[in-house]
Amino acid sequence: MKARIYIVGMGPGREEMMTVEAIQVLEQSDVIVGYPVYLKLLGERFQDKEFLSTPMKQEKERCLMCFAEALKGKQVSLICSGDAGIYGLASLMYELGREYPEVELIVIPGITAASSGAAVLGAPLNHDFCVISLSDLLTPWEKIEKRLTAAAEGDFAIAIYNPSSHKRHDYLQKACDILLASIEGERACGYVENIGRDGTRAVTCTLRELRDANVNMFTTVFIGNSGSEIMDGKLVTRRGYSI
């Protein structure tokens, strides 16, 4: 029987927003590997497990740690915030896993920030939508610009991940300027901070107002499409039903 590694999407981190399957897998694991912030979010329930971590920007080393532990005969879970296959480590695990044919990889889905943030704001992604990260750590900014332009011209609702950081404090402003070349300034938008965690805050605004908003790395931004509007403080994208 092959050794197994579970790649677990833990959602925003609060237990109530994790799937039953994710909780069961973590409970059955000997070792849980993850970024230190995510391990801390797991709380007391899993404190009897062996926790292993690496700092930010050592994702490859974290993944290799999983294979090393699995080959010792341990059941291993690698946790990722949100969904492991959406800006998570699932793809890197499969890339590295080609060198470990004796290890089976199993992805456990989780609630990604686009879904959990949309629920807080109302229904901003109720029609065709796309998700774009503004982080240029692994993707050139020129490619991000092209994706933003294409999404705007295609009239997609847009969920934006990683809108800001200490080194990228003006990236959301730059993204809004790109979108404003194709979209009216009054387009309905919104953003949510600390989704599913203490201090959750939701704001609705126009695209022009969003351009000057002060957001952080724990914020998910939503740009409506041409059928979106703010209804009673909620951001809603109409599906197109006749009423």
C-alpha cells in the first residue's frame, strides 16, 4: 500500500468553515505540516498532533518535508488556507510528487476566499466570474495587467486576491486604473477583510472609491460586472432572471 499525503484546504481557518472531510483527515493524521499562521488557526482540537512548518517563501521545503514524513510511515496532512488547489500548494506537491511514485497524493477541498468573501458581501459572483491575484512574486506584472484588461473587457465579475502588501502597497490602485480604462467609475464593488476570522469587515463602494481604499494582505476585493449593484448594503450580481 502506498504512503499517503493529504493536501487539505482549511478554508479561512475557523473550524465551523472547514469541511467535515477536512476535519476527519486532520484528526486521523500523525503529522500536520503548514505555514505557522495556519497551524495556529487550527486551535486546540489538533494540538496533540506533530506540527511541522517552514517560513514564508520556503514552500518547496515545506512540501518536501511532507514526503520525508510520509516515507517514515506517518499519515501526513499539508494544510493550506482556503482551497489547496486555488493559489495553494496542491500543484507544487504534484510536481514534486513525480519523484516519489511510492506516495499517493489526495486533495481535500476547502472554502476559498472568493466564496467565503462573496457570502459576506451578498452575491457578487452570481454570474460568470474570474479570480486574479495581484501578487507578482510568481507571475510577472505584465501578465497580471493583461488578465485584468481581458476580465474587464469580457464583463466578468472579478475576485482579486493579494491586493496589497508592504512591498505592493499601491498595486490595487494600479489594478483599478487598468480596470477604469474599460469600466465606468460607478461600477459596484466591495471588499472583505479577515474573512471568517476575528475582525471581519465588509465594505461596498464604487470602483472609483475602491481605487483609494486602504486594504491589506488579508483582504479580498470584488469587482462587479455590468449587471451588479449595491442592494441594501450588499453587493449583488444579477443572474438574469425575469422578475
